[in-house]
Amino acid sequence: RCAVAALVALSFSGAIGVTFLMLGCALEYYGVYWPLFVLIFYFICPIPHFIAKRLGDDSDAASSACRELAYFFTTGIVVSAFGLPIILARVEAIKWGACGLVLAGNAVIFLTILGFFLVFGRGDDFSWEQW
């Protein structure tokens, strides 16, 4: 019951984040769709975590090299997702208002991804592996 409520809340926040991204692209005043390239970062963001979880040992060690490398790559992906709209606005490919909307969408989407792994990644009987 609690997991279903968490899933509904996460899907709602994901929809809000994608709405910000779409507003940054589709409003007539902005009118360019270059910011949609951040969708690539949304999809590849969890991949290092999945690889580290698959390759890492199941010990309760506080840290492992594989997990730390996954954190490093994930951080690089997230920073790149925030940097892309700033660079696009700086070279005047998009307007700064669109950049702000895309950055707001990025914050919401990445917090949603983090929330998904916090809620469903505990490894108990109800985890993301069931999805």
C-alpha cells in the first residue's frame, strides 16, 4: 500500500519534470527543441548504478571501488544534463527562459530518479527488481 502511494507520487513528480522540459521547448516564444537532448541523460543516468549493482559483491562493505566509480559516472551524467542547457543558452541556441525551465525539469526528474532508488532500491521484499 505504501509502495503504491510512493509509485504514484514518483510518477506524478516525473510528469511535472517532463512538463517543465516540454514547456522549455514547445512554448511559441522559445520554439526550439534542442533541450530535448537532455532526455538522453535521463535514460543513461541509472545505468552505472545497475552495472555496479550487478558486478559488485553482496557484502555489507561501506564502500567498494565499483560503487564509487558508478557514483562518479552518475555524477558526471547529472552535471552534463545541467550543463547542456546552460551551454545552449550561452551560445544563443535557446533562450535563457527555456534554459531555466529545462533546469527546473532536470532538478525534478533527477530528484524523482533518486527517490525511485531510495524507495525501491532497499533490497527488501518489494524492490525495483520486480518492476
